[in-house]
Amino acid sequence: MSRSWLVCLLAIMACLLASTHGLPLQENPLQEDEKSGGRIVGGYATDIAQVPYQISLRYKGITTPQNAYRHRCGGSIIAEDKILTAAHCIIGTVPSQYKVVAGTNYQTGSDGVITNVKEIIMHEEYFSEFAYNNDIAILVVDPPLPLNNFTIQTIKMATEQPLEGAVSKISGWGTTSPGGTSSNQLLAVDVPIVSNDVCDKDYENFGDETYRITASMLCAGKRGVGGADACQGDSGGPLVVRDVLQGVVSWGNSCALATHPGVYANVAYLRSWIDAKLAQL
Ligand code: 4AZ
């Protein structure tokens, strides 16, 4: 038998062996939530009139001024000239790198109105002691947004903690699966509030010892079920319970896992910091 025939035979045998031993034939098997055709993850298309406090924070790199501003994070309108977002969205950047777009349904849309960021106020204790601790920032925009009682409105900030099990609404243009593509249409999903004690236990074996659920955080998700969550690109955006802003999309282990709720900055807890900053402005 010639050498080339032997090589051929070996190759065929290797293939037969592989197929009987169940090596994956598909390079990238679908994630659980991709099978369900998820959105935001697991959500539904909504209209900006349903969440008129939602903004799209558009960003460009400092070394690529020729580029367009692109959606980076969400945020919430707390006054005609103030936006609440996550510290991790804006850390290490300057105001000129941003535009704020309000009253739009699309992350690439130029419907709605556009304004500039004049000032960024980040929590001084962001990431101190614990990972993602105090993940909150205020953006001052100029000119102020033209509030219209329809597609561009403020949201009231919480003064009290939400009840465990209360249904919250989260919204944004983030990815519809972990590591997936983001949605051009605004999406929303409803998830129940999870207590910090329960959530901290869920995160016991995640990351290093700095990953704890602290008082500056809030959790929401369908424990034991999964499939509904915020994901990458939703960060900085709103978690609302009965028309009150309770959370700011912050972090989590992947997205929409049954074992790990999404984690949010806790607006009621951070309220004293927010109010102090607003009073100084
Ligand atoms: C992110 O990467 C991210 N499931 C945001 C929210 C969550 C996970 C990741 C929560 O911006």
C-alpha cells in the first residue's frame, strides 16, 4: 500500500472515531437563551412613549474624532438637564466624547432629540472595597432636554427600597444574549426584585471575595427560571417599579442565568449622594 493511501485510511478512521465519541459537529452551539429567540434578554419590543425617561448615551473614542457617536449605555432623565447612569459607563472619559439622545426608539436613530454632556459627576467611592460598589454617575446636559409629557419625561427617584418580589421593568438597546448582538429597537423586560441576602448567596461562588452584593446594590431576576435580564449595552439604564426609578443596570454573571440575578445600583441607597450632588450644582 502506498504512503498516501495509508494517510487517507487514517483520516477516515479518525473521522469515524470522532463521530462515535460525540465530538461537537457544530462549532458554536446555541446558548440556552438564544434558542428561545430572546431579546434585551427575553423581553419585548416597546415604544419610547412607554419608557419616556430612557436615553441612549452615545460615545466615541478620543483618538478617533472622525468616527460617529455610537450607543454605549443607557441612562434615565432625572431633570431636564440631568441624566442618571452607571459609573462604569463613563469612567476614564470626558464630556466631549458623548451625546445624549432622548425620545428615540432606535439606538442608531436620529429621531428624538440630541444634546451634549457638559459635566460628568462620578461617585467618588465607585469600586471601593467591593467590585462595582456605588456604580452611579450624574451627567449634566446642555442644552436641557425639551420635556414633552409624551416621549421625553423625567422619572421620580426612589426614596425607599422596593419590596422583594415586586415586578420591575428594565429597558434598553443591549444585547439579546450574552456576547450576542444588540437590538436597534428599544426593548423591555419585566423581572421581580430579589432580596440582597438571597442575591448575595447566589453570588457566593462568583469571582473573587470582592464580588459581594452590598447595600449600594439591588438585584432582580427570575431565580430558578432565568431567560429575562439586562445584558451588555443596557448598562446605565433604568429599573423601574411602579413609575419609580429603583435601579441602574450595573453588572452580573453573564445574562439571564437561572442561578444569578442581574445586579443594579440601588437608587434609594445612593439617594443621599445623588441629592448632595444635585444641591451642589
Ligand atoms: C454588561 O456587560 C452587563 N445581566 C450588564 C448587565 C448584566 C450583565 C452584564 C446583568 O454591561
